[in-house]
Amino acid sequence: MTTRAVFFPFDLFGSPGTRAGAELLADAFEEMLADNRRERVATRARAYAEQVRFEEFTFATLADYQGWRAEGRKCIRAILERGEFLLWVSGNHLGALPLYDELSNADKTLVIQLDAHLDIFNLRDCTKELSHGNFLLHAEKPLPAIVNVGHRELLLRPDYIRKHYHASFSASALATDGASVMEQLRALIDGARRVYVDVDCDVFDPAFFPAVQEPRPFGIEPRWLLQLLDMIGPARLAGLALSEFDPGRAPDDRCLETLMWLIEYVLLLKYE
């Protein structure tokens, strides 16, 4: 299985600055691959070095944004048809919408969404038009089975959440009854043939990851994600999506280093 690493720095209808995050990750990713090719001593990176294909979209002009959703879907559809592992890095979380569109009605497919927000907002002061806060309401139907982990919503009612999410586990549930949450997650994962992990970086507590537009308190620690990946396992893990990294919000490169470490960890998990 090859990996297609696609950097899709879409940032409209959401958080400005996240395009720079996706572009920075693209540069760091290319540098990592180049360093691996130059290395003459055998390293663990040789397990994946020849299996990764890099692709980057550009959104430099207004014309580049025309047809963004269709172009994203076309790219992802080809990757799914080839059976490749997908690394999808977008600007704001709305850039993950093409993935949800293409997974519509997918059999035995689970999307575990790590996000501080539930993307189904319908409150009075929220736009009804497409935005990064309501994009699941505009996604191709039927939605894949989506499980949110780590949200900090306090206003949306459980019955409304269940209309759009297969299951949801708040950050408070993870903190106060983590064993039960992990048991339920394991049962959901065991029932899936393939699992996609969609990480909106604001799921992390800002003490660990401040480089986001809308930091929310009481988030999860990044290391919890390693437990989740271990539970999924390399055979079921079909893709990883990352979004909402805004490097202008952090004083140093530690958030960039966190994401790059995570990306390489996942590649080693898949190929070693």
C-alpha cells in the first residue's frame, strides 16, 4: 500500500491563517522526505520512504478557489479507488469536507473525529450557509459513521447531536470516565473494516497546542491520540486528516514539531 500525502491549504469560510499552517506542514514534510533520501545510514524511515507520494494544491488567487470542493473530491476519490493510505492536510476544518463527501454511504467505515466543536451548529447567530462550523449539515448524505471525541460543547442537545453523529464523547467524559469511553471506542472500532482519523487541532488543550484560532479549555493531551492509534492498529487505519493549525498563534515551532512527529509516527505504524 502506498501513501498519498495531499496538502490542501483551503481557508475560506473559517479561520484565516490556517492556510499558512498547511503550507508550512507541506514544506516540512518535503524536507523530511528529502532528508530521508540523503541519509546513507540505515534508519527506520526506509520502511516508508519509497511508499509516499506528495501532492500540494495552491490557493493563491480567487480563481484557485473555484471548484475547490469538486477538485478535492476528485483527488480523494482516485486515492480511495487505488486503495492508498490517505494523509490529508487542510487549512481550516472545512477543507476536510471533500473526504466526508467521498465517504458518504461507505460500508464498514468509521470516521473518528477529534474536534473541540461539533460541526453541526444551527444556533441563532450561526450562518445557515456553508462554514467550518456547520459543514456536516452540507455534506453528501448519508454521512459515514462519525464518532466525535473531545468536544467541549455545552449547548447542543444530545438528541440533535445523535441525528448527525453515530456517537460522541466529550472531553469531560474522557477525563472523568476514560475507561468506559475507551471500551466503547474499542467496540466501535472492532465493528469497522477501515477507520479514518480526522484531527482538528483545537481538540488539544491549548496548554499543549496553542497554535489554533479558537482555543478551548479542558482539551485532551496529544499523547492520548497515540492510545487511539494503537487501538485502531495499522491494518484498519485507512487515513489521517489534519486541520486548523495556525502557526501565527504560537511563539515557537513546538506545534509544528508535534504534528510532524505525529505524521512520521503514523507512517512508521503503517509500514514497519
